[in-house]
Amino acid sequence: MNKVLIIDDEDKLRNLLGRIVALEGFEVFQASDCKSGLKALEKYVPEVVLCDVKLPDGNGVELTRQIKQLYPETEVILLTAYGNIPDGVLAIKNGAFDYITKGNDNQRIIPLLYRAIEKVQLSHRVQQLERRLDEHFAFDNIIGQSTAYRDALALAQKVAGTDTAVLLLGETGVGKEVFAQAIHQAGSRKAKPYIAVNCAAFSKELLESELFGHKAGAFTGALKDKKGLFEEANGGTIFLDEIGEMPAELQAKLLRVLENGEYLKVGETKIAKTNVRIIAATNRKLESEIAAGHFRADLFYRIAVFQIPIPPLRERPDDIAALANHFVGVASQKNGRPALNISAPYLAALRRYAWPGNVRELKNVIERSVILSDGQTLLPDTLPHPFNQNPANDDAAVLELAELEKRHILKVLERSGGNKTEAARLLGVAITTLYRKLESYGL
């Protein structure tokens, strides 16, 4: 039950208002002055305070400032017998939800009360979501105990609290985006947007428009102004995956953003400003790309201020058991099954494999096994055939997994009615990752 505190020195008016509010289903508490009101706040922590402006030991406008300092989520509605503009302005500055006149605005009190409660509830939901994000993307939730992996995590934790550009290095599927999200969530920008974009998923023209936006009429089909991701992410973080695939012309524009936060929309002549943190990732050796003339050396030095190499799964076999157990739980829940057990022979087969697709491949293999398993324990016969043949250098397993992934994506797209954003949510991947998959499979 939502709680309402009424602070007013007029007993009859306070009691009458208390009965009216109680009839709406709220739990009501009363106080007659600032001192007793603050004590009641400490004891009951109400969602809303209805407070008179003139009180025996103080002023409701000043009390509002104290309440918002002590209980920022509590909303305050001020009531006054004689309203005036200066008091109203100061009340709002001090954090009051509203400032109304007694008598003339009586019919507004209950609707205002409900609106204030809605604001408090929304604030609570936002906080719950933020806590879930903090928990989901926390460094402590990243699985891996091998020395090289823990070293990478330690580096990421150290740089998270800064605004320094970060370059994540590693093969496809090692979990670079997991690191990027954890760095963002552990930093000072976590309340602002985190936006991921795969530089390999777009043509030069589309990528430029996605990153920087465009003006209406800038090119055929540009019917209206479009915000770019640098504008959308202002104050937050942009994760540029596969930055080694970025066309040279866009590399120059990105360099300008890194140097002074300036960029031009496509078709625009007025410079725009942004304040974003850039985390980049690549599976290429950018030094070799520089030597070949495919990547700008000056851009490399700007994005590579803090490099974090993430080791491939084959170099940390001791982490396979913990990762497998985690993915079994995820896949079981996703497919509506109780959590399955992993047999020793099944785990041994996982440990023998070379994992060219790294953690992402392991996740897909586990999901396949959960779908195929008829019992409560995963057995080796649910693995793709090459796993049981110890295929350290055999591409057949990768091909079979790719076909399985393709079918799964098609099934989820069908379920979502072709809505790619919803499909990405159901798949548990970023929308940019889904677009990349669709392009790679020719879908």
C-alpha cells in the first residue's frame, strides 16, 4: 500500500484531507509541524508528502528542499492558502512535485496524488532495471578463471572508471562485446546510452549515415533528418565492433570525433558536437592493416590507448566446465526445460575440441545438445559428429553449427513476424549482430 504523509497545523483540515486520501486506498500518516513531519518521514518513508506552506516552526518550501535531500524519491505537493509566484517558483526549484492553492485547487489534489505516485513507481522500476543491468553486466558475472583471462578482466576493471578509449583484441566469439558492456556499466557513463554497431555489417554509405546521421535530401531516399548513433549516444558509450573493417574515408571522420568531439552529418555543413566514450574491437592485427594501407596509423594510436587482449577459448580449457554449466542453464530455461546435468564423457569431448568459434560456438553447441537431449543428462551423442572424432582441425563441426544457427535464426524471425528488433531480443544478441548473421547467411 502506498503511504502518504500530510503535514499541516490545522487539525480539522488535516484530518479531513486524511480521510479523503485514505478512502482512495492510501495509508495515511499525519504531522502538525516540520519537526514531527521529518520524524514521520524517517519512520514511514512515504511515497508522497502533502505539506502546508506555512507551518508553526518553519516553511514548507524550505522543508521541501530538506525532504528531497534526505529522501530524493519522495514527492512533495505543497498546499498554500495564498499562493504567490515567487514561492511557487522556489518550491519547484526545491524539488516540489506541484504547488497548489487550498480551496480553489481542492479537486486537483487526488489526481495530483496519483500522478505523484506514478512518478515514484516509475522511478522504482528504473532503479530495478538499473540494478539488473549492474548485476547482469557486472565483471563478477563474466566467467573465466584462467590466468590470461583474469588478467584481461583486471585491465578492463581498471580502465572502466576512466573515459579512455579502449581497444579489445581477440578472435571472433571470445566475448569482446561482453567486456565492452561491462566496462560501460562499471563506469561513470552507465546511466547514459550504450550503443553497439558492427562496422562490417554496413556499406560505407550506410555506416556513415548510421554513425553520423544525415539531413533530409542528402541522398536518394533521405526523406527526413536522421539522428546518428554519435548523437543518440551523447554522454554514453559507442562500441565499434570490427573496427578494422571501417572504410578509410570514415576512419578520418572518426578520428575527428576522437580528437575534439566534432562531426558532420551527411549533407550538413554545420558542425555537430558529441561527448561519447569509444570502445573498439577487432579480430584483425591492425598493425598489419596499417602496413598494408588499409587502416590509418593516427586513428590506431587514438583508439589503442588502452589495449586489452582477450584469449581464445582453446587457451583456457579449464574454463570450459564453468562456461558449459552456465550455458546449459541458459539454454534449458530458454527452451522450457529443467536444468540438465553434464556427463563426464560429454565434458571430456568439449575439452578435446579446438573451438575455432570460441565462446559463441560453445554456447551454440550447448543449446543444440539441450534441444536434442531426451533425458536429464547431456551425453556425447547430442554433440555434432566431429566432436566425437576429436576434430581439432576439421571444419565440419563449424559448418554443421552454422547450419543449425541459420535454422534457429529463421525460426525466431518467423516467431517474431519478421520483426528483427524483437528477434534479436529473443535470440539474446545485439541487433547489429543479428544483421551481420543475416548478411553472412544470405538471408
